Amino acid sequence: MKEATRTHYVKPGKGKRVLEVLGTVFSFTYLKWIVKRFAYNVINNVRGLRLAKIGNGTNIHPTTIIREGQYVTIGEHCLINHNNLIQAGKSTAGSITIGNYVHTGTNVVMLGFNHGFYTKEIPTKEQDYMDAPIVVGDDVWIGTGAIILAGVTIGKGAIVAAGAVVNRDVPEYAIVGGVPAKVLKYRE
């Protein structure tokens, strides 16, 4: 660590804060932010929900983002919790299929694609996407902060521990955890 410099900070008064807020609210920067935020919400929150196939009795929290919803199917009686990201690939090859009675913790990520890295001649950002499906079986519980990567099938009744990174298939009724996720034991 570089040498630290001691700094005495004096909080601005309420009057100065009010002026800063008003100056920001009536700025062009704020107007641009409102327009961008509105477009973001329409594309990522509303469009995905409209295009996804969602079963009866399923509850999807409003902070969930579903991208490429035309390639997403969610079964019946599921709970998709706060701040989940369900990002299908750019084609049917990157579809995400979630069974019935699946529930997720907060901040779960499912990615049905990856960036290509098949040549060093082109920056990875400019290479084609690599799509692969995700299939989540019935009665699966996915813990908070878990990441499910493209090409993974999670078997019926499995439990994915909080914070796990799942990069390979999970057998039925297995409990997996870790980075990368490994089978810890099986449900009895």
C-alpha cells in the first residue's frame, strides 16, 4: 500500500447539500440518466418478462432481470428472488429452462452464453458469443449468490449452496457447493 495521507473531512451543511441536490435534479446529466434508466427498465425488466414463458403460480421479484426472454422458460410454482439475473444466450442454443417448484435466493446469476475466445487475433469483446443451454430440474433450491454457467444441467431435487459457481452438471438430489461447485453430499 502506498503511504496514506491523513485528511480532515468537514461535512457540508444541510443548505449546501440541498443546493447540490437541486443543482443535480435540474441538470442535463440527470435528464439523460432518467431517460437511460427508463429504457434500461423497459428492456431488462419488462421486455424479458413479456417474452419469457412463465408457469402458473410462479412469483418473480420485480428486481429480477430476464434478458433474451424469448429463450427463457420458467415452470410452475417457482420463486425467483430479489436481484436475480437470468441471461439466456443469443439463440435457442443458449436457452434457459427452469422446472417446477424451483426457488432461488437473492443475487443468483444464470448465464446461457459466454464470450468467445477462439482466436488471439480478435479482442474477446469482438468475438462471437458461445451459447449453451441451462436446464434446472424440478424442486431445485439455488442459494444466494450462486452462479450457473452455460451448458449446465441441474438435476431434480438438487440444492446449490450459496456462493457456488456451477460449471458442470449436478446429479439429481445432490447438494453442491464451492468454486467450482462439487458434490458435498446427497439428500436422503
